[in-house]
Amino acid sequence: MFTTRKCETGADAGKWYTVVIERQGTRRVGYCALGCPGHDSSAEALAHHLQYQLDRETDLWLERRATPRDCEICGAPTTLRARLGRDTKLFTLCREHQSTTSLQKLFRQRLAQQPESAAL
């Protein structure tokens, strides 16, 4: 799971980063992992991680041998899926909506539906 955290100590105190929470502890992920100067808000850190996922962890045009589901944008039945990030729930997107723009829109919708303190 990943979420955002505000650094409390050291040279990065007061800056926000996207982190992953693991049994061994917490570590920065995505573009925040190396060379990132930090962000002024949690929202900026999440946007930075979303861009990382769009650049490096996006799979479009995933065909599924399953009963068609409704596209999450327009409602058209489709067996196509898309993935944003590793080990994440697939998005159902029809042929017309297989794009990173659609993934951004749906990611933000899912994020808005989560409780403020929940990890992603």
C-alpha cells in the first residue's frame, strides 16, 4: 500500500512524499524515491506518484475472457481492462476510452471515494 507522509525531521522536514508502508518500515516510492525535493502538499505528492505510474506502470488493452462489464467512463459493455500501478484493481475501459487520460480521471475518482486517512 502507498500513501503520502510529511517528513518530520532532517533536511526534508515539512515536505510531503509518496511512501509505501511495509513490515520493515516506510520508504519513499516512485519519483519521490530518488532526487525528489519534496512537495508542499499531500495532493502534490500524489500527483507526482500518479505521473510515475502513468509513465512506468500502465498497461492498456488488457483483454479478459470474461463476461463483459460496463466501461467505467461511458457504460458500454467491454472485455477490455487497463491497469495503473502494480498489484492494483483493474479499470474497465472500452476501446474508445483506453487512454492514460481515462486512467487519470478514474484514479482521481477512486481516490476521492477513499477516506482521508486510508492508504492507497
